Amino acid sequence: MPLPVIAAVIRQGHQVLLCQRKEGALAGKWEFPGGKLENGETPEQCLVREIEEELGIQIEVGQIYQAVHAHYDHGDFLIIAYLARQVEGEISLSVHSAYAWVDVDKLDQYDLADANVPIARSLKEDGQSAWAGMGANGGTD
């Protein structure tokens, strides 16, 4: 049974937020930020908590964008990516070594963790349609 990991595709204009892992099995790889579900938590609550803990910002969580099953040497994971937008705060890194706002067309120029590659590919292919319903500023119109 894969371990569920909830990820946020945080949008700002035509860009999305990528974070670079500082340590662990995927150190140096870029990813959509997020983390593991805790007991009794909804995926949305998990994302709000993880993003606040890891990046010090508040987000509004939208719909599920994509789910990806990934097998690594250190385990089996189901990455569930949600569309989200930053609503408050300034990014401060605690578990990542770097972050970048990346144009969706340039996501493939980053050394992404394997599970994040299909999500990045879909974002690039979907272009603007991925954000339908999220509005011009990432909010609902």
C-alpha cells in the first residue's frame, strides 16, 4: 500500500513554486512542496499545515490536480497534487535549501524528483487550462 503524500501546486501568475530538498533520500531534487498525511487529517488540512511548517506561508487549497504513484528505493508513494495559491506570508525555508517561482514552460529545466515529473509535464501540456476556475490571480472569479 503506497504512503499518501500531499503536494501543492502553488500558482502565481504563469509560475508555480518549486522547492529544492535539503536532505534525505531526494536531497538536491526539486519538488512541489507538501508532506505526509497525519492521522485524522484531511489532505487539505495536511497541505495547509505542511506549507506553513516548511515555508511559513498560508495557502488556499483548490481542487486535486493529479495523483501519481511513485516507487523509490526508500518506499512506495502516492503523490496527490492539489492546485493552491498563496494568500499570506513571506516564504522562509526550513526544510528546503532553495525555492523558485518557475514558468510552467520551464519546469523541465529543473532536476525534479521522479514523482513530480508527470505533474510538471501535465502543467506544461495544460498551459492555462490547468487554472480554469482558479481565476486570473489564482482565486475564483
